[in-house]
Amino acid sequence: MRRPGRRQATAVDAVQMAAVIQKPTGPEILLEKQFRAPAGKLVVEFPAGLVDEGETAEQAALRELKEETGYIGEVVPDPSGARPMLFSSPASSSSSTHLIHLKVDPDKEENRSPKPELEDGEFIECFWVPLSNLYNECRKLESQGFAIDGKVGVFAEGLEMSKIWSVA
């Protein structure tokens, strides 16, 4: 579903952020827990948001990361030069997104004690998960009653398959 009256400056309506921080124990990815009425429960998802008029997807990703999580990120360029357009529910909606890869520098002062800038009515809990354990963490969270957003679930499944099939 497209937002009425919005002039497209980019090909997508929204962005998802795969924000990664390098810790001494290995890379970790930033996830959120947020109540979603259609699911009727807290959903584990990537930080995400809509692309505003006149913004690029990358600008929207950096803005939304700061607003929702308080973290300052750096865009990791797509090696092919063009990010794929992803459709969440192509059978029922024309809404599209890019998954923007971001690097969060733990040594930046503003990333030591991040302060989200949430909108009224937004309640988001952020947490880091080791990439090496994302699949198991998703299964654990699901068993605790959380819903796992499809994009996070597929991302975790892809990481797990790369281990199983020894994909470099």
C-alpha cells in the first residue's frame, strides 16, 4: 500500500536496517521489540521506517536508526551499486523496502549511551544479538511468546543455511 500524496524520490516506501556493531566477541546485529496490533504481541524486528519525501533510502535509514535507537550509523555501500527492491507481501500490497546495511561504531561518543527520539505512542526496546547466534535467539524468543518478523526470520535462516552448507 502506497502512502497517498507522497512524491517518490526513491523507488521504495520504507527501509529496514541491518545495523551491525563489531564487538571483541564478534559482530552483533541490532533488533527491536515492538508491539504490533495485527500480531497481537511484541514483534522482534529490524529497525525500520518510512522514506520521507526528498530522502534517499540511505538518508532515511540513518535518520530512522537515530530516531528509533539513538545510534549513529554509517552506510555500508552495496558492492553491486544497487540495492534490491524487496516486497514484504506482494500478493496483498505494493509496499516495498530496501535492507540497508549499517555499521555502528562503538567508539563514537554518541553510541556509548544512545538516546532514542521516539514519537508519541512509540515504545521500542532495542537489543543486540550475536550474528553467529541469531537463528537460535529467534527460536528462543519465539518460544517465549514473541513474534518474529518475517524479514528477521529469513535473515536468520539464511545465516543458518550458510553454516549448514558451508557457504563462504
